[in-house]
Amino acid sequence: MKTIIEPFRIKAVEPIKFTTASEREHILADAGYNPFLIKAEDIIIDLLTDSGTSAMSAKQWAGIMDGDESYAGSRSFYRFEEMVKLITGMKYVIPTHQGRAAEKILFSIVGQEGKFIPNNTHFDTTRANIEFSGANAVDLLNEDGKRPEVIADFKGNMDVEKLREFIEATGVEHIPMVMITVTNNSGGGQPVSMQNVKDVRAVCDQYGLPLFIDACRFAENAYFIKKREQGYADRSILSICQEMFSYADGMTMSAKKDALVNIGGFLAMNNENLAMQCRNVLIVTEGFPTYGGLAGRDLEAIAQGLEEILDEDYLHYRIRSVEYLGDKLIEAGVPLMRPTGGHAIYLDAKTFCPHIPVEQYPGQSVAIALYQKGGVRACEIGSVMFGKYDENGQLVPAAMELVRLAIPRRVYTQSHIDYVAEVIIEVFQEREKLRGVKLTYEAPMLRHFTARFAFVE
Ligand code: F0G
């Protein structure tokens, strides 16, 4: 059959409240034209993030009831630990309340002034945690990955030559570790090939550097490897994941993505001494090492989610449903990051509205219009999120101006996605009407969360 159906039935539902266009106009103004500041109940289709927004399975909910809430040595911890070890082979597994807590712990130990941490592209919280420690976050994405229109299999790959040059120029003593983010969220949810992980590993070996994987969407990445990389077509998702993690010394994870839970994360590694230091910070900031900022029930749900994410039927549906939305948009001429990635569609706002200069944040303008038109919440991933100011106060724009529509896992059906396509296409057809915006408030760090905007006159 050609139709790929959702590989689940729906057992519990949540109503969606509908709003009118004129209601949405007021809601937007009250929220300072920042979708992050809109109340969730005023959203029709919420594609702000795929993080913590998954629908849990009946077995995960059963695990919630069955979780062992013992302070120390909980049975749920051991189930969770066993599952993480099975998939990653890492020796030490440290639960945290979410991904950035794992980052905070890791970089408070390895990061400090004068240090540099390369990645294909650091996610914003990773960058923020590195910079907060005083260290520098460096992005070394391959050139194709920066061009939304280029169609290539592994646009998330790190530029291995640039990595080598960077290490030579910086001095290996200033680099505590190298990271790779799979899939590359900030660069379109594009996958990283196994070959690239191996090549980065080889460079790390040459210079004696540890390699850490930011593994939030590891299973989606493994599915792309299976489909696109030679030699992996007959391998199970589990064995692809195991191979990928075998090249790494450690990992950070937000379980809110590919562990299909609403909260949770972990840090895992092979170095005993580093693990001990991480656990010491964990005890101060998160909790005892067998729960680390989570309830036993959360650990149970993560363990179950990690089992479910390896299901190829699920991954097939997941990746195809993102591609389905992409195909509809491409057919209508809407410019987007191609090919479609694992968890989201990324509209290319620079091409979408070329009449809005980057200083007037075209991505924000598109995100505002999507809400105004159909109550769809999307997220700017461009110069609002990543823009910096130079010494003269001039905006140094981000590499790309994208608008992300992230698809929550197992939440929306095909008709929801059809509706989203309709909204985007209508906004695109009226794109000359879009106006640029200016910031009226911004916080010193991670400004996109709380910024407020007004339209440029
Ligand atoms: N790394 C990557 C690649 C991420 O995408 C995220 C979160 C994190 C780390 C941090 O994890 O949220 O559990 O603290 N990404 C979310 C998103 C927020 O919308 O893409 P967290």
C-alpha cells in the first residue's frame, strides 16, 4: 500500500480550542509578537517544538504507575540504566531532568575561559551552557549544510578538514572535547552519516581528544543511515545506534525527543573519573545519582520510550510524515530546507520574503503570519535566536534565517498536517504583505524565549 498509516491507535484525546483570526490578532499583540509568549490553549496546531511534546504509549503510562520511587537504588533506575547501556554501550549513566541539565553538568567540569568546543552545530542551550562556563562554542558544519536548496544525504555532517585545521590553529590543549549533534537540529534536522562519525573519531584519535554525541534524535539519525548510507540497509536500528555510539566517549541526551517522554535526560560516558566528577555536581544540582532530578516513574517511561523508538515501523512513519508535509510545500513552491529532516520542516525565510532584510528578522515575521493565519505555532531559528551584536552594536546575522515547524511525536494525524500545509501555502501566496519586525525587549542570553517585537513602520 502507498499510504503510510500512523502505526498506533488513539486511546486518549485532548480537545483543541479553535480561535478566530481577529482573536489571534489580539493574542499576538499581547504576546509581543513572540509565539513563545502565547498561551498554549490559544494554539490550534502547536509545532513550536518536538521536545517533551510526545504522546506516551499505553505501556509508558503503565510504567508511570509502576515506577519505583525509592530515593536510592530504585528498580526503575536500573531498568533505565540497562536500556541506555544496551543502546549506547556507555559505562556510566547519569540521569538528569532534561538535556540542558546534562550539558550544564558536563561543561561546568570541562568548560572554562580559553577553551573551545567544536560541534557540527551547537544547539542553543548547548552553546549557552558552554559560553556560561566561559568557554567558546564553535560550529564546523559542512558547506552543503548551510545551503537550504542543496539536496544531499547527510547535510548534518561536520567538516572534518575544518575540524583538523581548527585543532591545529587553536592548539589541542585548549580543546577539552569534540561534539557531534545527531540529527543537526539547528541546521535543519539533517542527519550525520556513520562515515562522518568515524572520520571525526579518527581526528579525535589523532589528537587524543574525547568525542561526545549530543544524541537527542539518535534514532531518527539511525533511520537515515539505514536508508541512505551504503552497507546499512539490512542492519537493525539498534545495531546502527550501537555502532554510532561505539565511536563516542560520551553523550548528552534530552529524553524529551527520542525517548518519547515529556521530561527527562541523561549524561553517559566511559571515563570513570569524569563520571565521578559529574555525579558530584549532579548531587548538588539535580539529585542522588539513581534519580538525578527525575521521579522513578519518569525513568520507567524513558526506559520504555527508548525501547519503542527503535521500532522501524514507527521511524518509517515518523520520517515519512515530515517528508509528506515537505512534499506538499515543495509542490506549492514554498522555499524550505531540503531534503526534509527528521523532526521538522524548516522554511527558508530569506527566500520566502526577500523584501524583508535580515535586520528585520524575516523568520519572525513568517512565524507571526503562520499564527495569525491559522493558529499554527512555529519557531524562528535565525537571527532572533542566534544573532549577535558587533562592537558597534550592529547585528551579526545567523548563517540562515529559518522557521521551524517541529512535529511532536505521535500527536498529530495526517489531517492536522494537511491543515498546516494549507496555512503555510496561504501565507506564502500572500508573502508580499509580510512586514519586518524590530525588537522592543531582549534578555542578555537566549533572548528568543522572552523577546518582544513590534512591526517596522
Ligand atoms: N541538544 C539538542 C540538539 C536539542 O535539540 C535540545 C533541545 C537540547 C540539546 C536541550 O535539551 O530541552 O531537554 O534541555 N531542543 C528543544 C528544541 C528545546 O525545541 O529543539 P532540553
